[in-house]
Amino acid sequence: MADTTPNQFFDLWKQQLEEGTQAWTRLLSQQPPAATPPNPMNFWKPILDQGLQNWARLFAQSPASPDLMTQWKQFLDQWIEAWSKVLGQTMGTEQFAKLMGQSLDSFLVSQAPMKRALDQQVEQALQAFNLPSRSQLTAVAKQIVELEERIERLEDGVGAVLRRLNKEPT
Amino acid sequence: MGQERFADVVERFTDGFGPAAPSVSPETIKQWQEELDKNYRRLRNLHTMVTNPAEPKVGQTPREEIYRKNKSRLYRYASSRRHRTPLLFVPNLGISRPYIFDLLPNGSFIEHMTREGFDFYLLDWGVFGPEDNGLTVEDCVTKILPRMARKVLETSGTEELSVLGYCMGGPVSVSFVATHPEIPVKNYINMAGPIDFSKVGLFGLWLSKEHFNVDRFVDTLGSVPADMVKAGFKLIKPTMDLSTNLNLWWNLWNDKYVEGFQALNKWANEYVAFPGEFFRQWVRDFYQDNKLYRGELVMGGRPVRLSNITCPLFVVGAKEDYIAPPECVRALVGAVGSREKEYVELPGGHISLIAGRGAALHCWPKVSSWLGPRS
């Protein structure tokens, strides 16, 4: 592999392109216009398969084996697993939990007044444009949920009465 | 040149490469050919994923909406019903969508159960908005679940039902079963549902009273936004994305794998927010005070006593579950009053216990073969 020059690869690529173009020209000139569109894979597959076989022979002459890929993947898996364990152990400590709790707390403490001010400003802006705010829409949605619950309770009551009536001897 | 085939050109090139050819075994050549073919397929699938990403079709098992209450839906799946007792499946609320249980045809828990002849009902809690921030765990246990269970009984025309709780659906549904003796539950299954929260692992530590102020959290944010839920779950396994992408590249040549990955990836990136009050009660009563296991939980004025559960019980834990470790799931077996009870610990993690190829092999047949004769 070390002896192969870029020029050789370029020539190969060029030849493949020329051959493909000629084959496509032949294929298109032979096809009747009303026929179903040709599947390019049907044309390319035999060429690709043979090409693959030859490339495989070329690679096989090098000391490298495809097993190397599997070994590399196994190495990465083990590396990730090892990191996962280390991180898991770190995150499972009291210090980490304390640090995370403190960061979250400081975020919330700084967030609360900002959020309140922003909500107030948005509410005022929407009011100025005579548009409903999020809190107003939420209130309407809540009312609908409550109405649904009331209807359910009524349904339950009617159902219970009907069941009692059906059980009573006529 | 035009008459010469590309393959011949490569062959001529390789022949002139050196004298090593005779020492190469046909097996090595074949191995390399397979490897090159895989790489070609990898590039082809990557190109398709980038330039023309297909929206995976999930949740394809036929179903009918039986009832809706606010955001929650009760679905009944089409089945060749061979078992009389219906099964109500109660998954987690918030966090993720329940189509993971019906992800792809020929590979989902729901499809397996319906094929096995179970009259299968799924409670989809839904996606909550700010108007639902007042919803509590107690509401789910005392208002939503009893209503859904009654609808199951009404529509299936039976006197009894089986209940299966998964993940958070475990402790929620177990609280319902323990407090509603008027609803006859014939069998109860808990899959990866934490019960003894003193053994709940990383989340237990992070959400403990010493480190997490749940009141400040809910009072400030109102709810737990989906992005925060995502951050929490990503943090618990930070290398997950790395290994997922590495495995994707490794298996990218496999069309079947890519199809499964796309569906799973869609699910894994669709997080669902928690209603604020639900989260407050969930963290305080379950994670911080462990009230369910201690018998101190009260729902709708009724004490939640796990010993009140006397129906046959089946508990499934996952060996590599870091969200609900097996020891906190198994605790239910010792806490109930059932005479007939069984615990199994299966390979897999919290999700792979119930979804994926491993689940089809280890978990689904176990659940259906336990429940079948009792239904």
C-alpha cells in the first residue's frame, strides 16, 4: 500500500468515471422512452462487486486485517465504559451532589427576580396591545379542566343512579 | 481504454502491486471485501440520513381511543382476545412519550402482548402545559387512574382487570391499587418501578433534602421544563450519546439497525415536562421521605398500605438499571400482602428491559407467560 502513488488512484478514478459515462450513454440509448426508469444500482452493482473484490485483494496484501477495525471498536467501547464508570463514581459522591445543588440554587436565586420582572413586562406589553397574556390563557385552560371534572362528577352521579334503578326490582 | 472494464483495471493494478499475492488467503480477501462493502453501505446510509432524513413511523399497532380526561388518553389496542381479563398498562408520567412501547412493527411490547391475545389498554398521561401545573401525584392516583380503570372494565365487559406499572407508573399505580379495593385488580405487575426510594441510586442522592430544594425549584420555574428533564437524564449517563453515535457508525451499514435507530432516536429526543405540583409531591413524598415504602403516604384521605395488595404479584427488575436499580424495585415483593408473588431480574437497563431485541428475548415472554394463565 505504501508504494501506491496518488496518481495511480487518480487514474483509477478517472477510468472508472469514463467507463461509467460510456456505459450510461449505451444504456440510455438502448432503453425505449416509455420503459420504467432504470435502477442505477442494477448497472453499478456488478461493476462495484468486482471492483470491491479487487480492492479487497489489494488491501489483503497489506499487513492490516479487517479485525483491526473490530479491535478498534472494542477499544473505544472499553474506553467509553471506563469513562462512564469514572464519571458515575464522581457523580455519585456527596461533594458532587452538593456542588450541583449549590449551582442549581444559585441559578434559581438569580433566575427568580429576572423571571418575575420579565413576566411582568411581557404582561404589560400584551395588555398595551390588547392581547391576551399567557397567564390569562392558562386561567381559561384551567377553567376548562375544572369544567371537565364537574361534568365527569355529574356523569358519575347519573351512572350511579342508573345502576341503582336497574338493580331495583320493578 | 473505453473497452476495458474498471474491474480489469483494478485487477491489473493489484497484480502489479507486488509478490505478496500468493500468501493472501481467500478468507482474508473475503473479509476485506465484506469490510469494504460495509463501508460503502455506511456512506450510502449516512448520505440518506443527512440529505433525506425520513420521519420514522412509530406507534403503528391499531388502537382506539376509549376515553380522555384533560391531557390523558386511554387507548385500547386491537387484539385477537384470548384472555378474558384486560390489562391496563400504566407508564411513566412526563419524561418521555409512551410510543416506545409500540415503537416499530415486529418489535414492540404492545404488539407482543396483543399477539399473545391480551386485551391491552394503555394510559397515555399526555403532554402537560402550564395550565396543568396544579396536577399532583394524588390527582393521578385518586382521580385519573380510578376513572381509567372503570372505563377499562366497562369497555371490556369484565369484572376484573390486571394492572402493569412501568417506571414511575409502578409507584403511582401501586398506590392506586392499594387505596382502591373497590376496583377489583386480579393481577399486578411492576416493571422497573422504584418502591424503596432509599435504594434509588444517583437520582436519590441528587434529589435528597440536603442537596435539592424542591420548593424553590417549583416556586421559581412553575414546572420542570422538558429541557431540564433532558439535562437530568443526560447527566445520569453522560457517555450515552457518545456510545450511541459510535454504535450508529459501526452498524450504519445495516438498514434494519438504521431504521430502529431513527425510531429510537426520535423517542429519545422527545422529552416531556413535569407539572410543577406533581414534581413537588413526587420528589418530597417519594424520593426525600420514602413515604410509600414506609407506609406513611396518604392519597385522597386514604393511607397507602402496600400490605393491602393481596392479588398475585409479578415484579421485574433490570440488572443494569441506573434509574430504578433492581434492589429498590424488588422491595415491593416483601411489602405486599400477596401470597402468590414472584421476582425476576433480567438483563438490560431501564429502557432496554422493555424495548428492543433483548426485551423481546428476555422480558416480553416472561411477562406474557406469567400473566396468561392468570387472565
